[in-house]
Amino acid sequence: MQPPPIVLASASPRRKHLLRQIGLTFDCIPSGVEEFIDPPVPPDEHAMILAERKARDVAFRVPGGIVIGADTIVVLEGEIINKPESADDAVRILHRLSDQRHEVYTGFSLVEVPGLRTMTRVERTEVWFRKLSNTEILDYVRSGSCMDKAGAYGIQDDFGAVFVRRIDGDFYNVMGLPLCNFYCAFQEFTGRGLRP
């Protein structure tokens, strides 16, 4: 029996890379959902709600298959740190993260079409930054790599990687998709593995 088609509700190059890493073949249809929720929602719920909204948004646009939605947020001292709005904003964010511990939450959602059967989960990782110099921050921001990332950094970037002195949790979660959690959820949801 032919497995159902898979659709990633994202244009994120990092999520594409991670899904290919575990053997998935999929199409991409980016969601048009606004990444905003009222602040009182706890961060784990915030990430799950947005992931599910993104998956369902795309699910209503495809005839069949499994839609994957995901959302990653950075949280510092209880405040959600979004993607930077400008280079100056990225500099401000990185100064705030410097020499601090923050949390990264990624929610992901699997939605089956038709029927809209749904599974949504979340992963949390703690990240510690070393103290960053102003020059390091400015050089990184000038590279442009930080502009499409929550928290204004990518742990997988050539230079962004050296900002992180320690993590507690799933490394891939910080990249944008917790592979172990996702792999197990996908097997449970579909009843099949990802590799032979």
C-alpha cells in the first residue's frame, strides 16, 4: 500500500534538512498563519498552538496526506524572544542572551487529511550562552544569518555555534525540530517507520 504524501507546512531550510536526515520525502507548502498568541499562554502551549495552527492551515489546502507543522520559540526569563525585526533588534536580542541561560521550545503537529486526526507535542531545551563581545555580535548580525531565527541565532551556524557553551536537552530542538521526539511521534501516528 502506498504511504500517504507528506507535506511540511514550512519553508524553513533547517526543518527541511532535518526531515530529510531521517529519510522523509515531502512537499513544502508554507503556512500563512500569524506567529502571535496572547502573552498569558505558557511557552510550551504557545509553541504547540502555533504548530497545530500551521499544520491545520495547510491541511485545509491539500486533498490528502499528513501535514507537519512546527514552531520554535526562545524564552528568556519568562519572555518570548521572537525573530528580530531589524539588524538593530538582533543586536539587542543577542546582548540580552549573552552570558545567560534561556529555553527553546519547539512544538510540532501532525495532521492527517482527510479527517483531521491530530497529534501535537512539544520539546524543551535549555541553552547557556557564554559572554559575547560587542564585536562578535555585530559581526554575526552583519552576516545576516540571524534574521530569520527565533532568538536571533542558529546553533548550527558556523559562527553562531560558538556562542553556546552548554545545552541541556535535544540539540535538534534548538535547530527547529526535536528529531527523537518527532521520529517516535511519527511512527506512533502513522504506524510505520521512516527507514526500512
